[in-house]
Amino acid sequence: MDHAIVIGASMAGLLSAAALQRSFHHVTVVDRDTLPAADAHRKGVGQSRHAHGLLARGREVMDELLPGLSAELVAQGALKGDLQGLGRWIHAGRQLARGTSGLEGLMVSRPLLEGQVRRRVTGLSGVRLLASRAVAGLLADHGRVTGVRLADGTRLPADLVVDASGRGSRTPTWLTELGYDRPVEEQVRIELCYGTREFRRRPGDLDGDLLAIVAPTPDSPRGGAALAMENDRWIVTIGGYGGEQPPLDLESFIAFARTLPAPDLHDLMKGLEPIGEPRAYRTPASIRRRYERLTRFPDGLLVVGDAVCAFNPLYGQGMTVAALEARALLDLELRPLPFFRRITRLLDAPWDIVVGGDLKLPGVQGRITAKIRMVNAYLERFHAAAANDAELARRFHRVANLIDPPPSLMSPGALVRVFRTAERQAVPALV
């Protein structure tokens, strides 16, 4: 195959280009942004100024697509460690037990991660990057996409076009222009608003821990994360559901952190030196476009990343899912509908995790099934047990990092441990 075009130099787009380079002679990545020469935030990735998580599975796949990437990031200041042991994971108001999970995580800012990925990808043979060029439409002939048309009128022919342009993807509209149906779009309205500040990191902060994650609860639908980064910094993101924007001035920001289900982020920030400017962000909904349910779709066009499924960023799954979808491009079977069915199997587990977790919170709009109610009730007991059982906590981390499927938390062995712990913690009735 000769030429593939990737729309968007996002993480999904760059990793897709890395995969396609193995089977196409030429790969062109087109992005509307002016891309920075150094590691810096850019306009098209507003989320980059906020805390980012790279799950263990995502790190593994990125190293598969770009061998040595993790080591290069560590050499530039990224921090690594066992995810169960390097920090505090607080779910349902309880800190999960520490232990050794065997899952190696990376603590790295989005600009450094994306910058290094972009350097590696653009250094691959046959890959070129066109910045400050917007795609205005598709070229098509007899049921096949044959390239793209840029906003300046330039026509770029291709054997394959991959849309990695994010939540604002225009593929649904382009499909209708070509005489195809739009995909069904599922939404879970979360109205998540959050703010972020950075601080100088000192030895001994958080008693040496490198992260603190506080998940929201039904009684306190606010959460946040403090993550150590390169250059001795903390990035702290806090927010809540329902459209309430956290205040960004320092005193009010720290006070807001006191309302989270655990005090760890509030206690960390007291006395720290703030650096940089605070930033706000809003995510109205998690969105999934069901391309796999279409019966007709033009050959020569695929869709990946947030353009297919945009998750609640609080769960930190987006980059890992993007990496897994890019890995699916290594398969030589790249007809659209079989491809969409393959990545559906990748999406189902993280989508269920996000939707189930969000629908237990007040104000989140979506369909609550009997299965979701049952799973959420069980997870309350699971997290209570995992606070005192390092093996259960390890199993939870393996699911959260997309190594094991969610049903593994209900395996016979897990069920026994959960209910045994519940029995030990039960208070005898007074008679």
C-alpha cells in the first residue's frame, strides 16, 4: 500500500501514524494547529493543561509501537514506579491497600509525552507532518474514500484516510454528504467542570508518594488528582459534576479541595508554592459513536480516538484506548466495518467502567440498568474490602489499567475475599 493520511496530530493520530508506517510507504499527518517546536501546550489540546494519566497498558502499547519511548521519557524527567505502591488511590472514600501490582506507571506531563511521541513519529521513514492545514472534506469515488480536500483547496489522494480529529470529528457530516447514514451517538451527560494549578514539589510531600487520586462519591460528587511531574512539579486538578466550576484563585482552590471525599489534596497544597497560571476546563458528556452498527460505510476511511469514543477524562483512559486502537491498525484487514467491530471489543470495557461509575452520581444523565445498579452496589463492598486487602487492590488496578476485564473483579476468588472481609468487619448485633 502506498499512502495513508491521518487527520489530526493528536496522541491518537500520532500513534496511528506509527502503526500505519509499518504497512504504508508514505503516511501524512495533517493538523490544523501550529505545532510547537519544543514541548509546550497547544491550542488544539485544551485538556493538556490538566492532569493526565497514562495507564500501564497504554505505556506497554506505546513502547510496542515506538520501542524505547518509556526510557526516553524517564531520561527527560518522567517518573516511574509500581502503580499500586507509588501513591494513594482513594475510592468510595477509602484508600486502597498498598502492595506490588507489577504494573509500571509513568508520571509525565502531556506536553512532554506528546512532544516525544511527535518527535519519534516524525522521525520514522515515510512519515511527514503538515501543520496549520485544515481538512475541509473527503475525496470519494464509487463508494470509496480516495483522499482529503484541504481548506486551501489542495487535494491529497490516499489509499486510506484515518480520522483522529477528536470530539469535533466531522466524519458523521461527511458521511451524509456521501449518501451514508450517520452513526448512532450515545451520550452520558456529566457536566464535569474542573480547574488545575501547578506547584513546586518538595522532598517529603505526601510522605514521598508521587500521586493522590480521590474519586467522587454519591455523597460528595467531587474528585481530583495530584500527580508528580518532571522538573519537580505537582499538577493538581480538582472538579465536580453538575456544572459547578471550581474557583481558581489559590485560597478558594485549596478550600474547594477540602470538600472532596478525602483531605489528601487539600493537605498537600497547604504551604506549597504555586507556579504558572490556573486553568479551567469543562467536559459536558462522554460520547460514543456506534460506527460498528452501520450496515454501509465507504471503504478507505477509518475513525479512531475521541472521534469514536470520548471518555470522561477523570478516569484517565483516553490515551490508553487511543494506543490500543492504533495497535489494531497493525492488522492488515483494514476494511471499515470489520475494523470497527474489532475496536468495539476494546471500547466496551472502559466504556462500561466510565458509564457505570458516573451514573451512580447525582445529576448525571443516562440510562441506569439493573446491571449497573448491581455492579455499583458490589463495587462499594469491593472497595471497602480492598482498603484492607492488597490482593483485591491489585486486581482492581489491573482492571483500571485495562489489563484484565471488569468481570474479573467478580471471579470466585475475588467474591470469596470480598465477603470474607465484610464478615470480619461486621459488628455483632447486641442482644
